[in-house]
Amino acid sequence: MRDFDVAALIAGQQPVVLRGLVRDWPLVRAGLTGADAAADYLKRFYQGAPVVGYAGPPQIHGRFFYDDSVTAMNFTATRVKLDAWLDRLLGTPQDEALYIGSTDLDTYLPGLRDANDLPATAFAGATPRASIWIGNHTVAATHYDMSNNVACCVAGRRRFTLFPPEQVANLYPGPLDPTPGGQAVSMVDPRAPDLARYPRFAEAQRAAQVFDLEPGDVLVYPALWWHNVEALDGFNILINYWWNDAPAFLDSPMNTLLHGLLSLRDRPDSEKQAWRALFDYYVFGPAERAGEHLPEAARGPLAPLDAPGARRLRAYLLQRLNR
């Protein structure tokens, strides 16, 4: 496998495809032989712990999404044995959508990464989370992840349609809760967009980047890029790596967004603009700017954050929230 530097690719803030990078993985070679061979290879590592299996009826056309009420899902999720689910997947009529999503490799398939892994040097010391995704003709509706992503197409072909973060308003995000998979998804199906109902999506289409991946190809893209993922064959496997170039003690930005809805969104516009200036100063500007003119002992949470400082700030925030 040729060397590559994930951090350098992410620094470009654009998706990048590395053709054939993992084509020599044994699991990729098994998949090129056939779906049965790939499934048998996976079963060698499975220890029997239940995983979550998703199933959708023919009328969803493989797209895991909302029902007509947009308050519930158009699929079911159950705890299943992976080996039995693979047998069902290989034997089911192709109009039923079957999917195993975001299943931790080290927990559920220990040992598989011994011969099917990216080199640790690619991540410059970071420890990514590696997950496996398995299904038939399925579609993961357009969503974003809060982590950088390295997506390795292992078996079958996949089509990624990516949109940069600034297209969020043109993607018509759905509810924050519930969601099909943890993150808000676009209400628009890129395969058949209803531009009469979602006219701004035409602008998102112009900004979209589409990548068709063959087995062995790898797609690298930054955090917060929206992506629609379509499995193009009847049996598909993808392994992906998620990671952030940020200390583990940092809180989730989604918590900040939710608190912003609670505290800022419905204030008068003049106040919101003033708060925008404060956020630019304290949060979105240079990290050291807000405290650099103060004595070091007086900086408090304006000082560079470390794990103890994060705990103190979290406790202070919880105290304020509980008043």
C-alpha cells in the first residue's frame, strides 16, 4: 500500500479519491471473487455479539429516511446476529433493503484489521474509529458527520454525492430529532429532487461533487461535508475511519448549537448581531486573542484549554444551567 497523509489531504478542505489504495486487502480480494466469499471471510472474525440490523420495505427504494409524517422512520432496527444477517442479505429478494451500519470493527470483528487496515502512519498519531457498513441496494440520505472521514470501498460499488458545509440552507435539513442515524438529514433526494418543493436545492446541485467508487478505492473528505451514499450493487461493504484533529476533552459542538437554539435564536435580530460579534471574538477568532492582554493568572476559561480546564468550565456551565 502506498503511503499517504490523511491530515495533509484534509488540510485541503476538499474531497480526494485514492484509486485502488486498498485493493490488496484480503477482504477486497474476497469481494471481487463474489459476495459469498466476502461474507464467509467476515464470518471468520465474528464472535457472536449482536449488531443492529436495519430493514426497509420495497416502497422505500433502499433509502433509509422518514415516513410520511417525518416524525418516525420508514425502516425498522433490531438486534441481530451478524452471520445470520449476512445469510439473509445474500438470500433476500433485492427489493427489500437490508443494512448494517456503523459497526465497530474491533468490537464485533476482532482481528479483521490485522490484514485489512490503513497504516497508523497515515493518521499521524491519531487513533481513528474504524467501522464497517454492509448492505444491498441501500441509500444513506444526505447528512453530515462531525468527524473527518476516510471511506474505503471494500465490496460492490458506491456513489458518494458530497456538498460543502456552506450549502446547508440549500439542502433543507430535516428535524434534529428524531433522525435516521444520529445526524439531521436533507429532505431532498438527490436522485430525484423535487425542485418545485425545494427550489434552493438547484444551487446545491451546482456545488455537488460526485464520486463513484470501485472496490479498493478510498475517498477522504473533511468533517461537516454533507454526503449522500448510494450502494450501487446487490452486496456492498464499506469500512470507514472517523477522527478529529481535536483534544478528546472538548465538548460536542452540537451541544453548543442546541443551546444556541435555546438562548439566541428567538432574540431580536439586533441582539443576535451583537452576539455574533461576541462569538467571533471569543470563539471563531484566534484562540489566544481574547485572553492575551490579561495576566496569565486572570485568564480563567480564556486561557488555552486543557483537560482540567475543560472539567472546570463544564462544571461552571452546568451550575449556570441548573440555576
